[in-house]
Amino acid sequence: MTSPVYGDGQLVPTAAPVIFQSVYVVIGGAEAEMTYAGAAPGTVNGIMQVNARIPATINPGSAVPLFIWEYPYHSQTGITVAVK
């Protein structure tokens, strides 16, 4: 849930950065620094955007494992991200 709260099907005009649960992003086995987690501006309410900094210790690759977790929800296994 974000603050302010938007109704079902309502367009989210601007960033709504407050999520009431902690969001964690793990890239290549290392926890990433979160820079934003909330509503995706300009989209329909319910689409969430997560921005994180890739840890400097990550080895570059075309398929680095990515895991996102916000209790009790998490990403499926097998998700990857390309890191240059």
C-alpha cells in the first residue's frame, strides 16, 4: 500500500513512494540499496515500481540472479538481470 492511497483503476499521476512494508532486492546474492519503491507514475494503480542500486561487488554478466521480496510476497525463481 502506498501513501496517498489511489482507488482501483485510477491513474497514478506522480510518484507515491511510501510502501508500508520493507522491500528487499537481492542481485547476484548481495542486497541492493533501495532508492524507490512505490506506485509507478503515469500507470494504473496497482503497478508497483522498484528502483535499486546494483551492488559494486556484483560480477557483470548477461543473467545475474535477481530476487525481490516484500513480505509475504516475492518474485518467482529464475529471474535475472543483465549487468555491465
